[in-house]
Amino acid sequence: MDCVSSEEQLKAKKFYFIRDARLSLGSSLLKRLFVVRTQALPWAEVTFSRIGHEKHGKPCFAPDGRKHQVDFNVSHQAGLVTLVGCAANDALIGVDITCVNERNEKRMIDKEGFESFVDMHVEVFSQADLEAMKACAGSLDDKIRTFYAYWALKEAYVKLEGEALLANWLKETEFRNVNPPRARSQTSSAVSDIQKSSIEVWFRGKKQDNVEMFLEAFEDNYLIATAAKRPEGSQFKGLPTMKILDLEQDILPFAD
């Protein structure tokens, strides 16, 4: 706790459950680590501002009030915290984690029907996305995994610009060629599978050529979606493989 600001400490202490406080603290530590490593700054000199709304906008690193210098985004769900960042000027990043079984909805979905479950989220997804989810073949587990893949992609995309799922253009965005990555138990590695080249983002009927979407599986039940918007005339080389960090070895030495 001593490694983060008093404001971040207060935020973590407000949570009722210790697991949620830990996720908040982990998010704060990852953000600081990213700025320290990309900007070669001492830990104590790292400060944050926000893109857009001063209170609810997307956190960023912008020294001296200048336009944000490096972009990053953090997401946490069911005990896992992840950060994806890009040090290139004017690049934007959004990331989201979903856990496909955290809410234990399988019994309810099996009773009500998967299509009814999808229709409960009609205010979030485009008609094309709803139809694509309903057309998913395979077991109920496969269908639920597909739904949460679309959910993570949607969250990551809206976080790209610093907005939330209340954005009034949600239903005008659709994702094509989505094929959820396999779980770890179906492969040989912890970070089991990644889909990155075929996913397309369409907004109001137009393909967004400057946005790349990545969908990655972690362990059996997590899906991590990343949206990356590159500056005009530039290209991303691809998403680096996720690295699991150790608090004692990978983070605290930078905070000393």
C-alpha cells in the first residue's frame, strides 16, 4: 500500500471484500510499473491524469498537463488483473477480462435457452452480433464462451476511447470473424490461444481499418480482449505475449 498514492490507498480501502481491494491495488501497481519502465522515471515521480472527464475519464500518464504521452488500460475480473499499454504517441489501448463461469449462469441459461440469454443484452450489441452469437454451434459451454468473447471485445473497444458501456453508439458497432480461443486444458500452454488477425470492427457500416482487435485465452475460464488504435500512417507489430508478474521480483524492486 505504501507504493501507491494516498488517493489510491483510500480507493482500495473502500472495498468491502479484501479480494476486490487487492484487485484495485494490483491495478494501481501495474499502471505505475508500466510508466516507470517505459518512461525511465523514478517511481515516486509518476502521476496520472484522465482522458476526457476529469473524474470518470480513462487514466493516462500526461506530465505537466500535456496531451497523454503513453496509453495503457487495465482490467480486472475474478482475481486476475491485466494491463496492456503502448508507448507510441497518439496510440490508444483498451483491454477487458471476462471470466466465462464466474456468475455460474449455466443452469439459468440451460433452462431459459441461450437465445433468450443473448436477447437480454439487446441494448449492448448490434443486431449482427446478436445473430452471430445465436448462430454459434457446439455445446452450451461453447456458446457461453462465444457470448463472453463478444462481451470482452465490446468492453475493450469502448474503453479504447475512454467511454463505458453507456455510450450511445454501442449498437452501431459490430465485430466480424470472431472465433473464441481455446481453453488451456485444450492446449499445452497457460496462455493457450490467441486470435488477432481476422477480427474486424465495423462502425455504422464502415470497417475500422486503424483498429486491431486481439482475443486471448488465459487458463481455462478467462478471455482477454485488447483493442489497439494506431495513429494514421503507422502500424502495430502485433500484441506481445502476456507475461505473468511476480509482486516481489517484478514490481517491488521498481518501487524501492
